[in-house]
Amino acid sequence: MPDLVRIVKAVVAGALLSVLILFLYTRMQDIPRSIFPLYIILLVVLLGGSRFIYRWLKDYGQFRKGERVLIVGAGQAGEGIARDLLRNVEKKYHPVAFVDDNLVKGGKEIHGIRVIGKCKDIPTIVQRLGIDLIIIAMPSVNSATMRAIVELCEEAAVPFRTLPGINDLASGSVKIESLREVSLEDLLGRDPVSLDWQTINQSIENHSILVSGGGGSIGSELCRQIARLAPRKLVVIERNEFNLYSLRLELNQLFPDIDFIGHLADIADRVAIKRILQSHSFDMVFHAAAYKHVPMLENQLRVAAYNNIIGTLVMVEESVAASVKKFVLISTDKAVNPTNVMGASKRAAEILCQNYNAHANTQFITVRFGNVLGSAGSVVPLFRKQIEQGGPVTVTHPEITRFFMTIPEATQLILQATTLGKGGEIFVLDMGEPIKIRYLAEQMIILSGLIPDKDIEIKYTGLRPGEKLFEELFHENEHLINTSHQKIMRARARHLDWKRLIEVLAEMKSACDNYDEDKLRELLLELVPEYRLDSLSKKIHLVKTA
């Protein structure tokens, strides 16, 4: 189009100049007036027509070779990928049609390619037009719609690709090179998170920050997000030597100017924690250190209580003694109506922080969320390993569901929640709709290019000790309240008698020192009355008592 406009401008300018010259020399005598529009038309046709025919044969010719492509989405991204496919010199792909659910776009042509149906028609269109590849050009679509489209593509039984998310296309250019496999994040992720980065930056920049459990999945991502905001000092407590080494190496490479200090220490080691907190003047502590493996902790109550409760108590008391301004506890949905040791221990840690807020100058904030995709010890790495080994993929129950969130999204919302908190709150992250683990397993197998229950078996093994069919994000008596951020809600904290809380915690420490798990269980039930022992846990407890 720009070339055609230039040709028309040049021809009109030439014609006007010719008229002027002829008028000056001949006063237009014996010159038919029709010659000038005919001259313009013929010149535009001759100059532009040859170029048009070449471009049509090059871009839209019916003899074009390459894989036949169906583009899902006739928006800006779909138009961009179609244009790039048509102009690509390698001619590997031949876009033949669009599908889009927008009724306004139905029947329209984009670069000569017609919108011939809706997304539900994908399987039929693929068969009718002999489609070799489907391109999903909908970078801003939500995960529920993406799952529906992927299911239709799977039904069509042809390969499919997608574009990066809308945040990754900020440059505005859409290229063939942008195409990639559909990932778990596309299917389980949610709409892009909108954050108040200015407020978050003010709370982190030029401040001293401590992260406990900084070598874990959530802790390490917290460190990355914090490091980007230029803190005055970032101190990490981690008991795993290799994880701390890896984190130090990564942060020193990505953020060479940051003052990073790593400490090998156990959060229940009061002497070490006191020395660390007294050696630095911290503005904020993120307490992410915790044992979290549900079945493993179910038979190791002392270990769970010592690390998740007594360790949190040590961090809380020493943070108060060191005049830390804000203490953020990273909690879990398993702390709500817990049926396992891990969840009950994390609920006890929540109660500890909520009640300490009224008896200290330090602001205590709790942030609670569900599973994160790809975290260490989670189901995603397990399924990936099982698929690589040829199966079977083990799912505990066909109806079991979990909430999922990506690690960067979870950590960014944690940072946002800290700016909203004034002390004593439990912030609950909006985890979206729960996902069936069976669906997760099926999609991971399909995304690996295999067929569930044909190439890879899905085996149901039964619920493990302490495992629930579904998780909850808040207790019925907590009454969620909206905050200024649409993905963060505030739950009303429940308070205990302060004197009895201190006594129970002291008795827990004594029971841990004496390895008295029966006493620990009794105290945990007192501290967390909603803790419901499942039948298997009760059985273990009765055997031990006997």
C-alpha cells in the first residue's frame, strides 16, 4: 500500500507538470482533455499492476508450497503472524484460514485469508481443508479459554503451536520465531498480574531485607524479585549448602552491585538466628523456610513441629528483639482446616504470628496461597520424571483437585501484599479455579507428544496419609474482605489467649527436646482445634499409643 500511494503521487505530479508545460507552450490547442485522466490511469495500471501481480503470486498464489496452517484468533496477533507467514522467504507455511469467536469478524478477509468459522469448528475445518498445523494467536486469552482451545486442537489430531503471552509481546512485533509449544503455564496460568510497582519499590529499595529459606523454590524467586528492586542489603538464611551456593552464584551474576550475604543456618538455632538478626538492622523479614512435604511429615511430627513451629517462634522472637519493622510469614492453603501434620504446623505458625502482632512493635503479616507450578517436591517435576521414564504417571485419586499458581506470580503478589499490610492480617491470594490433578497429568503427557493411557499409563494409587481431595484457602469463620488489589483478599484473624499461647509453645519446645510426639500431638490439637486427623493418621496414632 505505501508503494501504491507513492506511485499515484508520482503519476499525478507528473501529469500536472505535463499539463502546465503544454499550457505554457501550446495553450492546450488540439489536445483532447480526456488524454490526461487516461494518461494517469494507464500509468498507474502499468506501474502498479506489474508489482501487484508479482506480489499476489508471491503471497497469495494457489501454488504456494508448505504446511497448511489454520490460525486461531483473527485479532492483531493473528494478523501479524499471517503477514509474517506470507512474507517468509522459506515458504514453509501456507495460512489458509482463520477461526474466531467474534461474530463481527466472521466472513472477513485478512491479507486475503478468510475467517471461516468459530473455535468450536476447529476439528471440522482441519479435516475439510487438510490442515497440517494450528497456530493459536491469542496471547491475552485466559487459561480457561486456552484449555478449551487446546482440547479442540487435540481432538483435531494435528500439531499446534502458540505465541508468547501478552507481556512477552510488548515490542508489538509478531514473528514466526515467536511460535512455541503450548506450556503448562498457558493452561494453568491466569490473567497477567497488575501490580503497584511504585509502592513495592518504595518498600524494598534501599532497605535491608532478610529471607529465610532463600534457597527454596519460593524463597529463591523472592530473592530474585527483591534483588531487582535494589535493596540496600539482601541477607539469606538457608540450611542447604548447595542451594545457597547456587543462589549466590546466580544473584552475583545477575545483580553484581547488590550487597548479598548468605548464612548457612537452621531457623531453630536460636544462637545463630540471634547473631544474624543483631548483626544487621533489618527493615523486613520474609519467613519462607518450612518443611512442606505432606506424606513425609505425616509420620514425623516432631520434625515438622520443631522446624515449622519452634523455628518460626525463634525467627519471630529474635526479629522482635532486633526491632525488625515488618515480618512476613509465607503460609499455605493446607493450613486451612488441616488434615495433616504439615498443614497443622503451618496453621500454628500463622496463629503465632497473628497473636504476636498485638504484643510487639513489629508488624506481622501472613500471606497464604496454594501450590506453585514446578516448585521443588511438587507434582509437576514428579510427573515430568515419570513421563521421561515411560510411565506410569501416578495420581492419588481421579477427582483430586489443587489450586495452582506460577512461582513468579506468587512471589510478586507476596510483595504486593506486604505493601497492603499494617500488621496482624492474613492475606489470601486469589488462586483462580482449582485444577484436577488427573487433567494436569493428561496435559503433561500430551504436551510431551504422547497419548494418555496408550503411550503412558495413568495409575491411581489412592490418597496418601493426610491428603485431602480438595484444598481450601480460608476458614469459614475468617470472612474474607476485599483489598485494593483484585487478586489479594484479607481474612479476619482469630486470636487466642496470649498467656496460654506462650505456655503451649513452651510445652511444645519441651516436648520436641524430649521427643514426646504424643504430647506434641495433644498440644497441636489444642492450638489448632480444626485439625482433623484422617483415618490413617488416627490409626498410626493409636498404634503408637498402644
